[in-house]
Amino acid sequence: MLYDILIIGGGPAGLAAAIYGLRANKSVLVIEKQNFGGQIIESKNVVNYPGFKEISGMELGSSMYEQAKELGMEEKYGEVLEIKKEASKFIVKTKKEEFYSQTVILATGSKTKMLDLENERNLIGKGISYCATCDGAFFKDGVVAVIGGGNTAIEDCLYLANLCQKVYLIHRRDTFRAEAKKVELLKTKKNVEFYLDSVVEKLIGKDSLEEIVIQNVKNNKKTTLKVDGLFVAIGRVANTTLVENLINLASDRTVEADDSTKTNIEGLFVAGDVRQKKIRQLTTATADGTIAAMMAINFLENN
Ligand code: NAP
């Protein structure tokens, strides 16, 4: 089967692209590695997606998926290992299968950044986590630390403050990227202690994380905190390994493409967090998905 549009990644960008493609009567296959809905399914509350005053990320992600399914989206689970363009068609390979399409939309999103500290990898799942909503319950009534000053870190702290005895927020500056309203709310929580202008310097623990050493970047003072868990929320890196030898990447490893979502390869479009851009939000991901689908439809009609 030769699909009209093959979408890699079933997050908000990929699903928005699928909805637009299907409504234009195009055949659409979406290949997803893990979970349809993408990163938002880890968000407990989404409060900035127009039309929903408050909705859980899981519910929003599921309804995007249901909407695309009802329109006739075909789906496959698997990790795409290779994309090749031969003559006028794309060949997309997973471990087990090969798919053919006239256009491809890359919507592979991003993954969490690591601290790159010694011992970090050894302690993943043994005290270190990158997803508070996934792993927070393991630390019920315990003492945890969260690193970062963005929306993810602040939301993680708010979530963990309801579960844990004590939460330390460690952030390398004294101002936040996160929404001011969220930070204000966090400051009202009695069991949350802020360590600002501070970075984690050392992770201590053999079989599981026991202590972290943090350093104040202004006065160099070191503090050792006993913790049961550490949640790293310091941002994300684009999932572009798959295409690093195929399309132009920017220095931060996102795909070089402007708002048109066109890459340097004809018929290959890029949408969502994986694209080089300034603002990465749910709304900008779905906007990208919309544009990429319209561009793919236009390409199909003119080639
Ligand atoms: P982010 O906004 O990029 O924030 C990353 C934070 O980690 C920043 O405070 C940054 O510090 C810090 N950081 C980066 N590298 C570090 C390092 N090596 N060591 C210590 N700290 C480090 O990432 P995010 O919070 O994951 O959010 C990603 C995007 O998703 C954002 O656009 C965010 O608004 C959005 N988001 C939205 C919602 C929502 O609206 N409900 C929820 C979650 C995420 P500096 O500030 O000093 O650079």
C-alpha cells in the first residue's frame, strides 16, 4: 500500500496532522513508538488549551486519538529506524516492517534532558526519575527533590507536594521560566523548600539514591540533602537521531524548518517540538501539525 501521508509520532502534532489529512480524504498511517497522545499524557492538568478550562493530559490526548481513529487513521506501534526517499516515494522502516508513502510528516517530539552527572544512569529507577506523574507514587510520604525552573519542574513540585512529606526545588537561577501563577501557588505550599541559584553537583548512593550535594552558584556554598527521590525536569531534546543523516539539523538538534514545516527534502515535513522554533506548547504543536498536513495535501495535489 502506498499511503498519501505517513506520520511518525502520535502526539498532538502528529494527531492534528492526521485529523487534517483524513478530513481531506487522504490515506493516513501514524507510526507511534510508545503511547498515542505523546508528552501531554504525563500532564495532570492542562489549563491553557483553548476550549478546555481544565482537562487532564490523558483525557485530552485520548480524545485527539479517538477523533483521528473515527476519521479512519491507520496506526502501527513500533520505532522507525530508517526513512529513505526513492524516486517519488518514501520508504519508512521499523524493526519488523516497511511502509511506503508519498509524503512523510516527522512529529517525533522530544525526550527529557539528563543532568549528565556521574552515577546518574546507574540510579535511574533507583531514586532518579524524569517523570513525576509516572513515578511520584513510589515516593509517597518520602523526601524528594525536583530540579528545574520551567513549567514541568513547578508542576512536578505541585504534584509531589501533595504526595510527599518534603519537596526541595532546586533551580540554577532565582527567576523562573515557569508561569508566574504556578510559581506563586508553589510558594504557598508549606512542605516545599526552594534552593535557588543552586545546581546539583553530586549524586550519592550505591543501590539507590541517598543524598544529593548542591552548590550555590553565587556564594559556592555546598549543602547535602538526604532524599529518597530526585526528579529531573530540566527541559527536553528533540528526537532527531533517526533523521540526523537525512535532513538539516540546527545546533540544538531540532530540524531546520520555518513555519511552513518544509524540510530540505521535498515531501518531508516536520511538526511539533522536533522542529526548530522558539515556543514549544501544546497549541504550537497542533498548529504545526495542521500546517504540515496542509502542506502535504498541497504537495500531493501538485506532484
Ligand atoms: P523548559 O521550559 O526548557 O525549562 C527547563 C528548566 O531547566 C529551566 O528552568 C532551565 O534553567 C533548567 N535547566 C536546563 N538545563 C539545566 C541544567 N543542565 N541544569 C540545571 N537546570 C537546567 O522545560 P520544561 O519545563 O520541560 O518545559 C518544556 C516546554 O513545555 C515549555 O515550553 C513549557 O512551557 C511547556 N510545558 C507547558 C506545560 C503547561 O502549560 N501545562 C507543562 C509543562 C511544560 P534556565 O531557566 O536557567 O535556562
